[in-house]
Amino acid sequence: MLTQLTVSNYAIAERVELQFSKGMTALTGETGAGKSIVLDALSLAMGGRADAGAVRHGAKRADITASFDVSRITEARLWLEQHELDDDHDCILRRVISKDGRSRAYINGQPCPLADLKDLGSRLMDIHSQHQHQSLLHKDTHRKLLDEYAGVETLASDTREAWKIWSKTRQRLTERQQNADEAEARLQLLRYQVEELDRLALESGEQENLEQEQARLSHADTVLLNSQQAALLCTEEDNSAADLVRQALQQLENLPTEVPALADTIQMLNDAQIQISEAGDNLRRFVEDYEADPARLAEVEERLSAIYQMARKHRITPEELPEFHQRLSAELASLDDGEGSVEQLEAELQSQRTHFDELATRLSEARQEAAAELDQRIADELAQLSMPAVQFVTHLNRNGANEPSPCGLEDVEFLVSANPGQPARPLAKVASGGELSRISLAIQVVVAQTSTTPTLVFDEVDVGIGGGTAEVVGKLLRTLGDDGQVLCVTHLPQVAAQCHQHLFVSKFTEQDATFSKIETLDDHGRISEVARMLGGVDMTEHTIAHAREMFTKGQATHH
């Protein structure tokens, strides 16, 4: 529900702040006073087209903010959550238009594309105007209203989802059929490649272990030779390390007198002699037991060569071979098992088409039943609106060759025949602005109990009518307001007298500048405005009395 509208420097409005409540709100005022400012500002707040002319003369930019309470608007809350723009139960749409014609859009303080503003705005408000793009001229709106009236929104959603699944499968099947030769060639290649990799049977980490083993085996001769030389140098040759240490000890032991300061050194040489002897023994045993194993070296090098060759063939590193093998094996298994094959896709497509047909048939039956009832109820409302000759038809146009579509098996379109004997034709081609507004009003009254659009705006739905019909229009608008929120621009006192809230629009000039003023009227002000609408500028006591009677009756009728 719209709760507040703030307009700054738009058209002739310097600053306007309006509070709105549930029910019917009427906007009245002299011709040219600026009643359209409110509706035009709301249209811009919901993503309507803007131009530099919208900015008040002398200002840099126009700023429009519309606040909504979405606590009871499930569709809008879900949209905000999906776009991560939810802010409790508040929804604030803002539009800033600069004097060069550029504009910026915001939702709950966050910049957003204009398309998002339009998308969300369509879930919050529906504006019915003679001079604006109207949702009632779109077949999508017709289908939405009929499905809501029939109570089949969930079934329609399930049908649309079944169509999506069927459509994707059909696309996959078409692609597979078109690329059958390529698919078979791919399958043969995969089998050959996987067989090669299976024979290689490379395990994770095997290449690294083989490279380490190769390094050890390839240096076996050098290790053996150096170990033999080390053993000789330790103990087995003249002037070996052991001999040299022994000679050093003999020199110290033959000293003419005992030298206490050399005691530790003598002990160290004794220890070194023992360790050198043990090291020589260890080296001899190592040399005796060591095997170079050239056969194993050849085996390791052959295995590594096969790994490197396979990696080069597939243009990957050896380390990537195990994962590559797994990936190709999975793809081959998928194709060999028939997943994505033409035969399986054809079976899936048939099953999905059967499921879609079941849902779509149920949806069509529900629509047909609801359409007949909807047409009769709208005809009753049109008769009250002095349009008894207008025939309203909800036309269900079956798709050619029963081709599935997201909407089911048919298109839904509202048709009217303005005169007896004339064939029913689309609304856009038959109805005039005033007729379209009243037809829209009749439709909205009927579907008000099921429509998900919480705020309805009507611009001069009373054009070309008067007397008792005008009073009926007021009652219908008031009835809509009882279940939601209605804003209407009207020139008829019979309509204004029945609203819950009355906004009066006027303009004045100050220092060669024109300003628009919008005020909420109390009961006394409302009676005065109804009197003005009845009698013009010169109001008599009789006019005021008539206005008071009309206002009292208009308010009492609904209690």
C-alpha cells in the first residue's frame, strides 16, 4: 500500500509531501491546477519515461520518492528478498531526474537499473490513465487477472515450470540430433583415449616416486666407487686416517714428561681412532651389500618415458594425467550409459510433454469455467456504468497445433464489442480513453477480491458520464477502496463525495513564479470542494446545502 509521496522540484511543484491511507482517495481541483502531478510523479517513481521538462524551472533536479508498506504484498516481498533489497516491511522507490534529462533510480536506498524499478513497481501499483501506457492493453495482464480470478496461480506456475523443463530437453535433443556424427566421433575418441590411460594405470604420486627412484639408481656407480675410496682412506691404505691418528697419539705418548693440559686432547684422539675404525667397517659392509640394479633403472626409465609421452600427447603436465583420466572416464561412462543419448532424450521429452499436457489441460478447463463467470459479472458492472450495449468477452485462443507455451495451451485476451452486431475485438482497437477507463474499473471491481495489485490508480474514469452513473462510479471506487487502496482523479462531485480521503490541488503565483499546492481536506473543506464542483466559482447557500447533503449521503451509504 502506498503510504507517502514526496515530490521536490517537479513540474510546478516545489515541495509536496502527501500521506496516504487505505481506502479511496480522490484528487480534485480546477483544470490546470496540477492534479496530474501526483499521478505523473507516481508513474516516474515506478520507472516511467522521464525528460528534462519534468524539472521545475530554475532547479537542478527533480526528486520523487514513493513509500510503500509491503507487509501484505507477498509478491513484492519475495522480489525484494531475491534482489537482496528487503528492509523489513518498507519499500521506498526513488527517482532523481536532472535538468539534462538523465535520471537515477533507487530501491530502498540502493541504486538500481530502471528495469528493476518498473518490475517491482508493477507489483505495487497499477495506473489506469487515458494518456498513459496501460496494463489492461496487454494480454499478459488479461491472463494474470483471469488466473487470479480462477484461483489457479499455483497451477499456472507449475505449468510454466513444466514447459521450461520440456523446452530445455527439446533443445538438448535438437542439438544432439544435429550433432549426431560429431557425438559418435567423440564417443570413439573417448574410448580410445580412456583405453590408453587405463593401460598406463598411472596412480596419484607415482610419477614423483619414480623420479626419486630414478635419481637414486642412476647414481649407483658413483655411490659405490666413492664409498670404496672412503673405506680405504679410513683404515686400509698407508697414511690412512686411522694411521695418521695413531701416529699423532704415539708422538704425544712419547713426551719426556706428563703434560696435564694435553690429557683431553689425547682422549679425543683415542675416540677418533675408534670412530674412524668403525666408519671403515661400516663402509666395507655397505660396499659388499650394495647393488646398482641396472635392470630396475631401465624399468623405471621406461615407465617414466611412457608417462611423459602420454602427457605430451594430451598437452598437459604429467601431474595432471590422473585427474584427466578420471574426467574422460566419467564422460565416456555418461555417454555409454545412454545419458543424453537421442533415445533417452526422446523418452524424457515424451514423458515431460505428457506431464505438461496434464497440467495445461487442467489449467485450460479452469480458465474456461472462470471466463464465462467473469464475462457475466463484468457485463453486470458495465450495465451499471451506462455501458449496457458493450459486450465483454474473455477469449481463449488455442495455440496452433497444440504447441506448448509457458502460458499453457492458449492465449488469454479480453475483447469487447462496443455496439450490438459488431464482432468483439481487442480493447486497444475498440475502446476510447473514457470507455477503457470504465471497462477497467468494471474489471477491477470484479477481480478485486483476487487481484494481487494492492494500489489502483484511475485518471478521470468519469469522463463523459454524469448523474446516476457518476454516483455508481463513486460507489464502485469506494468498494475497491474497502478491500485495498484506490487513487482517482475526478471532476464529478458524486465521486468525490464518496471517498475516504480527499486531496485538493490548487496553484498560485508568487514573485512571477507558479506553484502547485496539494492539501488534505477535512470534512468542512470537502463539503466546500464538492460545492465548488457542483456550482463553480459563485457558490450559493443552496449549492452548499446540496454539497453537504451529497457528502453526508456519500459517506453514510457505506456504513
